[in-house]
Amino acid sequence: MTGLRWGILGPGGIAQAFARDLKTAGLDLVAAGSRRLETAEAFAAEFDVPHVHGSYEALVADPDVDIIYVATPHPFHAEQSILVLEAGKHVLVEKPFTINAAEAARIRDVARERGLLAMEAMWTRYLPHMARIREIIAAGTLGEIRAVTADHTQKITTDPAHRLNALELGGGALLDLGIYPVSFTWDVLGAPESVAASAILGPTGADSEVATIFTYASGAIATTLSAAHSAGPNTASIVGTEARIDIDRVWYNQTSFRVVTPDGTVLETYDEKIDGRGMQYQALAAERFIAAALTDSDLLPIDEVVGIMGTLDAVRDIIGLRYPGEE
């Protein structure tokens, strides 16, 4: 480990989960910053954080901070991540990385100019069960991959003031929930050749349900379902000509899976347990990259992050979803 000193920008609910997992991994959380000093102080008291800042500008200027986790709503990620990078700090940005591909590209370009790590906090990519799945695919156990399917469906409040239903906060199922299965399809199959989608838009204009179909040059097909007002199985499958992988509920958390042949023979059952939620694995990866003088993730390169945001842009174009103030 590099012994990086972590700061958290935006100490809300997801930041609390991240902070707990940083502590689980023994990593050094030294600072928290919020636009409201009382919020930062309460967070610091809960997680024993020594440096407290009542503005994001003060947080990024803290000389005792090396890397900052941006945990605010995604419409603010581009501005705040660039603020971090221009202060000379590495940045881990909560998913979705930004609102759109253009914003993601701006962060990428600033990070490259500064020689700093900018990484999306798509924590699922870094979990042990996903590492094992990639090994199985690379070994050719599945044969030729023909299909990928995944859902991320939750029953969340329909309150129009809630962040997930507020267009001005990037609300909707696609960016908050759909980013998981869409990123998963990219992990397995890469960039899609074609994108099709259908959605239901709620009273606020935010999408409550989105289904996608992606096709690939290989002939493979991927389907995803994301929903904010109804809870489904939250499982995933990767289907090949020689075997398939069935990932159990909740597939984007550390969970179990089976490798099954067409005749029903189970080749492998995986059920490794971990400490905490598992968000520490992305932080540990960031520390490894920086220790190795790398400024990009090998599991989710920033060019791929921009590409995934482009796929989400394409879906939004099809379903007619646009956010206020978007360029």
C-alpha cells in the first residue's frame, strides 16, 4: 500500500458506507468536506476523521490529503472532480461517473494533463467474485459468449422530491441503477455495436423503468432491466456455447455463482465471503495503481468509463430523457 491519506467530498449515505469499508481495510481516512460544516462535523465524529472542512475548496486544499472520494449527486461530479484534480489530488468518483460522456471526457483530459488518477467508483468491478468470473471467461470455460443478462431493480420512494425522482439531480433508474448492468455488459462483451431501449417516464420526467438490448459484432446480445419503483430478482447470467455463469442475488454485491454446462452439470460453485460491503476493494485498487505510478485503472480504464457514459447517452436519446442545463 502507498499509505494514501483519503478525503471524502460529500459525506452522505454512500460516503458512510465507503468510510466503513475504508476502516475495515485499515486505510487512512483523514478528512471530510461538505458545504455545511455541521454535516462534515457529524460525519467526522462518527468515523473518527481528524480534518473537517466546511467547503469543498478547503477540503481539496488540505495538504494532508492525497486522494479524494467524490460522493455527491452525479450532476456535480464533473465540476467537483476537476476541482480535486486541479488541486493536485487523485480522485475516485462515485458512479455514475458523470451525467454524460462529454463531462466524463473533461475529467479524463484534466487527469491526463495533471498526471493523476481519475477512477470511477464502480465498486462491483473490483469484488472478488467478479475477479473469479473474469478468470473463468479468460480460460475459455464458457466457450463463445452468446448472451448476457442482468437486472438492477429496487422499490424506492415515488416522492417527487426524492433525489432519484428529481431530474435536476440526475434522477431516474438509468444512471443510478442501470449503470451497474450496463457496466457489467461492457466488462464481459465490450462496446455494443447497436443500442435499443424502452422506458417508462414518471410524473417528474425521470425514468422509473428502463430496458435495453445491446448487440455486438460477435453476434452476442445483452439485455438489462433497471427499475426504481419495483424490486426484481437482481440476478445476472453470462451464457456461452459450452457453459453459463449464473450469478445469484444480489449480483452486483459480493455473492455466489455457479458455472453450469448445457446438460446441467455444475462445474464450479463459488461462495467466498468478505468483510464489510466490499467498497474497500476499489480503494485498495486505487492505492495499488498509485503505488505503481499508474494513472489509470486496469479493470475499468477511464476511456472505457467515457464509452459507458456514451452508451447511457445513446439510451437516453432513444427514451427521450434529458437533464436540465445539459449541454
